[in-house]
Amino acid sequence: MKLHQLRYFQYLTHYLHYRKASEALYISQPTLSFAIKEFEKELGVDLLKKEGRTITLTQEGTTFLNYVTKSFQILEEGVQAITPKQEIQISSIPTVINSFLVPFIIQLQKEHPEINIQFRSENTQTITQKILDNQYDFGICSKINEPQLKYIPLIKRKLVIVFSKENPLVQKENIELKDLLDYPFYTYQKNMTLYATIKDLFLSQGLPFHSSNYFDDENSMIGLVNANLTVSIMEDNDTLLSYPDLVKKEISLPYQEREICIVYHPQYISKSSLEIIQKMLHFYCIVSIF
């Protein structure tokens, strides 16, 4: 018994048609017919019966097919077990990991368990530098126009003023930046792109800018804002959906919305990494540039 005999049998039981099965196997119809007859002789039983142009499985053929199917499944599992894992190194800004990156990785690992995604959380400047140094396959961060790198737009994110329902600001219909100066203010770390954007908003209005504390992500800021009478300006992302007691107000001033992109170095990017990027774009229904 040879492996190709099992494969021929499996294909024929799938198509139940000699011509279609032989075309799928890229062999001639007489070759397939002869191989099946010889296989049946070797086993000493008829696996298939032909009535006119119709092919059906015998009782023995039905029983045998179950074992053939299980055998190929076991072989496939064995191949996966000994095949080296494909490892992809990604770094992402914290604000999109839970809401954007994680859902894609979960789906990818379901479809491709052989791919091992290693990802880290860092700020845009660090991600950009490490991609330039070929330490990551690609990153997800703000666009800062580094000429050596390639950027693929993913999403744009607005900024919102956030405070608790217990805050007196709830009484105001329109909130200006100057209204925030009366409260402790929380914002992002100084080395983050969002910090510079928020700071520029205050300075453009001739207002002083200072913060009581600095944070890497929204969760930390939201926890404090929700617990006491503090305010924050933060990126409007899915994290806020988990806090129904928070109030968020749009900023009426003009500002550049943050564009979050996939970023990679065209000289260092591998074919497999480009395929992962393509899958990510497809997952989020973003038109591919490839």
C-alpha cells in the first residue's frame, strides 16, 4: 500500500467522477482507473461500484474511507508538529493593542497555528527607530514621515475631553480648554506623540499646559478620572466603551487627527511579513496597496 493510492481513493470518493478526480490530481483518467483497480486487488475488496456513469462507495469503501481520512489528518498534524514555527516580530503603540491588534492575532492564530506572533508595546519613536534598525518585522504606530520607511494608513483617531459624571463640568454645554485649568489634569507620557498634540492645543490658545501625572495608556488615566474630580484629554478608542460612567466631549478646536499606520522598512521586510500585513488589511476591510 502506497500513500498515493490512498490519495487517489480519497479524491475519487470526493468527486465520485473519474474525469473530475483525475483532473484534480493532474493525472490521466486511465491512470486513475488502473490505480484504483490495482488497489482493490491488493486489498481484496471492492471499494467502489460503478453503475453507468454513477460511482458510489461500497460498504467496505465507506468504512475504509473513514480510516483514510483519519490517517491523512494524523499525517497533517505530524507535519505541523515538526515544521518550525514562523515567528513575526511586531511592536505596537499601547492605544491600539486591545482594540485593534489582539482581535486580529486571535483570528490569525486560529487560521494559521504555525505562525507565532511576538509583539511588544512601545511608543512611536521607539518603534520607528527599531524598525530602522531591523529589530522588528513591522510596527503599528503614528505616522511621523520617516523617509526610509513605508506607511500604510489603518485608522484615524480623534481626541476627546473625558471626566466623570460627578464632575461639575457636566453642567456645561460647551467646554473650552480654559475650563479644564480648574481641575487636576492627566495626560500621556511626554515621549508619546499624543502628548505633543495635546500640548499644542493648549499653547495654540495661549493657555498654560501642565499635568498632574503622565501615563502610557488610557486605562490608567480613566481609572483616576473615574475615581475623582480630574479631567483628561485622550484618544477616543474602544477602551472608553468599558466605562459608561464617564463623560466624553469632542474638542471644537481644529487639530490634526492622529493617523495610525502599519510601518515597515521596504529593504528589510520579508515576504511572509508582507503576507501578514495583507491579512491584517483584509481582516479590517482596508483596501490593499499591494
